[in-house]
Amino acid sequence: MIRQSLFFTGPRQVEIREEPLDPPGPGQVLVKTLISAISPGTETLIYRGQAPGDLAVDETIPALVGRFDFPLKYGYAVIGRAEVLGEGVPAEWQGRLVFAFNPHESHFLAHLEDLLLPPSSLSPEAAVFFPNMETAVTFVMDGQPQLGEQVAVFGQGVVGLLLTGLLSRLPLAGLVSLDLHANRRRLSTDWGAHLCLDPGAPDSLEQLLEAWSRPASYRGADLCYEVSGNPAALDQAIAITGFHGRVVIGSWYGLKRADLNLGGRFHRSRMRLISSQVSTIAPELAGRWSKFRRYLLTWRMLQELAPVSLITHRFPLAQAAQAFDLLDKKPAEALQVILNY
């Protein structure tokens, strides 16, 4: 059969190409895609040509091979239905709704172990948020927020809002978020932030510190998350983090460099900068938290937080170029963009 696949072919260039696809082999399933979600952070970096071409795309997901150079098939959030079963696949898989970490394409082959079964209570549009929610869950695990802490989240894109939603369920002394876009700031308070500020405003960081210094003797954040994708935000996060605080860096900057002021109070603050990424589980947690256990928690959080309202735009696959142009040029308007098949 012939499938349609999305290719990044150069900076700000995407194409839909036709490719031959073999029938499923033993233990494989042919999946027909229903929807796929664009990752606004990672995929915009790729679209703009800001991903390092010598870096492996992903060393843990079989469907993502090669390096970040053009032409490239990418994407990792697909909901589809099992359409054709290969030899040895149980008949009950026929017609099942499945999730896969797979690029944007109309059909694909997958082994059973590479498919996840969403809970029946989740719609396809809710289930497609699985990778972003898993990322947010991982950030919480790596940051280890404690009872009564003061926490700041830089960036209220999809992952940032999901992270804010998770953190708001904890008994924190304060949860402040920061984002450049007014509509995201409004959403952030809906999702549980006590206060959401514009990091571009001249007095925003001082306003944040003042909000925390009144009820507590500890001036600054116990814990900061940098998930904006903007390296300048990391310098701001360091600036507001208190003594022995933690800064979890969840953004992937690609080729963008971070200019950090480490010569001032950082030198004596004993703060910790923590690299967090969803492909692996921190070694100190791996003995108790298998990937499967984290998956179950992620599905549960999707059921509880109901993120479908974060979808702002839907495009047919044939109009994918318009979808990426929107994310590139009008980030204030677009949040979660979905491709329909």
C-alpha cells in the first residue's frame, strides 16, 4: 500500500510524501492514524533548522531513527486503530484504539510492545497528550517538590501548563508561573497557578520575590522549572532561586546557547541545576519506578486533568505546512496543534 508521511526537508520546509508500505510481518500491526499531535517545542526547533544535525533523533524509540538532519520524519504522538494484524497477533487487537511514539504519517507498522492501549474513558484527542503528560510527570519526579515549598514555572506552553496542573495538586506555599503571552497567563491561573507574570516586564522577578517574601522568611524559589525553550529564561530562573534551591531544566534548546550569569550570587548559593528528560528515569527512582508504572500514572493524570481544552487548532495532514507556519510565526495564538488524517 501507499502511505502519506510528513518530512522536514529544510529550514521552514515540510512536505507530504508518498511511500510504499509492506504488509505487517509476524508480531506486527498495521495502524491507520486518526490524529497526531505536533510538539510545539521540539518540532518547531526542527522546523527552524535549530536542531543539532549530528545528534541521534532518539535512542529509545524504534520508530525514530537517524539524526537531526534533513530530510527527516519526526513526531511522537499518534493515535490510530489497528487495521491489519500480522501472523501471531491475537485477534482481539483488530480495531483497537492505540497510541504510538511515531512520526506524522497516515499508516505505519508497529510491534505490539511498541503500542500502548489508552484507557477506554479517554477520547483520542485526550490520549494524544500522552507524551506531554509523561514529560510533565517526569519533571515533577525529578524536581521532587516538598510540602510548603515555593515553586516557579517558566513557560506555559502545553508541557508547562500540564506541569502547572500537576503541581497545583500539591500543598505548596506558592506556585507562580511566567509566560510572555497574555492568553497563556490567563490559562495558567485556570490550571492552578496562584500568580502568572510576564517575564518580559521590567519588575516581574522582583514582583515574584516580593510575593514570596511576605509570608515566609525564605526569599526566593525552593524549586524552579525552565520549560519555556528560551535560554534567557534559565538565567532568570537562576536569579530567583534561593539558597540550595533546585532548577530543573526541561527545555531542549537545540543549537541555541544559554548565556548565564554564574559569577554573582550563584557561586555562593549552592543551588542545583538538574537536567530532566523523559526518555529515561533518574537512577535513584529506577528501582521503584519502571517505565510501565510511569505510563500508568500518566494515563491517570490525563483522566484527571482533561487537557483537550488546550487544543487550539486542527489541520488535515495535507495542510501541515500551514500548521508549522502558524506555530513558527504566531505562538501567541497556537498552543496544541493537531493533525487529522
